[in-house]
Amino acid sequence: MRMLTGLVDRLLFVAGFIAALQLPQFVDHYTQRYGGYHQALADSMAEYQRNADAHYGGDLERLIADLRSAPSAGIHDIGSKLAADRERETAMRAGLAILEHGSLPEKLWYLARHLDREIAAGTWAAFTPGLPLTLDALLCGLIGALLVCGLFNLLVWPLRALARRGGGAEALR
């Protein structure tokens, strides 16, 4: 049984390494998709900014206020959507700066707090695992492998201790 647990431990190490090795690559793919969404939103906002430039002296806030104060519910909703889009574009621009220029821990911390589930789902659907050989990927793979093996050994350790106490199940040692 000891040989079996050793084999399982090694297999889990390899599986954890390969799985965690994919994380930096997934973050890069997510960043590209996130950048595309941001660019589409920025292009849309540019159209409204051109309208504000032509009719409101460049003041987008006045355009939004006019739309929101319109008597028509549809026009009012456009103003509310424009205000929300402006806030989202600003937040996405700040997030994109971290995702494009931050270190891997900074990127992972940002994603842990601000992951866009729709973009992540689209990224996952299009993601193809690979074998990235960057330092970030190798470190991430090693950390993932150690975590998986550590968890396995934490789970097996009480069983081994029980087997030693019981004396009859020497095969677990």
C-alpha cells in the first residue's frame, strides 16, 4: 500500500504541476479578451463623446444629464446606460493596466477580486491548454504541484497514523 500511495503522490504532483502551469496562460488569454471588451466599450463611448463635443462643449456629463432628464423613459434609460458604461470603461481601463503590466501575483489578486464571469466563461470556452515555459508558469506549476501533494499527504497522514496505532494495517506505512 505504501508503494501505491507513493505512486499516487507522484501522479498528483505531475497533475498539479500541469494544471497550475496553465494559470498564467489562462490569465494572458483572459487579458486579451478583456482588452477586446474594453476597446469595444471605449469605441462606443467615443461616439457619445463626439456628440458631447458637437453639442455640449465636450462635457459628457451634461449630455448624460440631458438624457436622464428627458421625459421619455427610453431616452432616460439611454442616459443611465451611458453613465454606467462610462463608469465601467474607467474601471476596465484601470484593470487592464494591471492585467497588462502587473506581475503574476498582482494579476491573480486583481482577478480574485474583480473577475468578470462572462469574460472568464468566454475565455475558458476558447482556452486551449499549452506548455508555457515562462518563469511565471514554471513557478506557478511548482506551487500548484506542491499544494496538491501537500493536501494529499495531509489527507493520508491520519490514515498512516491510525494504521501504526492499530498495528494490523502495516501496508499503509
